[in-house]
Amino acid sequence: MLEQLKSLICQFVDVDPDAITEDSVLRKDLGLNSFDLVSVTTAAEAIFGVTIPDSKLGAFKTVGDVISFIESARQA
């Protein structure tokens, strides 16, 4: 899942995919703005077959936060 998210993130911001880890901070480390974050999560919804409510976007601080949410949503 991390590799797929790396690929998604790199479609929206110019960052080395090898530098992206689960601990990478979405805004500070990767430079995602609000629009980028919405775009990444919308694409992730399609790829992983989950729904990510807009109200949850503010809770995502790191790549790991996104992965944790997707994993829990897929188990529900």
C-alpha cells in the first residue's frame, strides 16, 4: 500500500518517491497543499475501494495516517 501511495503522491508533487516513508508529514515533508491532499485521497478511494470523508482529511498528518485509515476502512 505504501508503494501505491508513493506513486499517487508523486503525481501531485515533485518529490523523490524513495524519500517517502510512513512517517513523512504530508504538508511539511512532502509539500502537499489542501487541493493536493484532496486529489491524493480521491485517487486512493478509487484504488483501494474505500470512502474517505472530507471531515477526516484534517486528521491525516502523515502517510502512515492515510494507510491506517484505509486499512481500517477496508476491514469494516
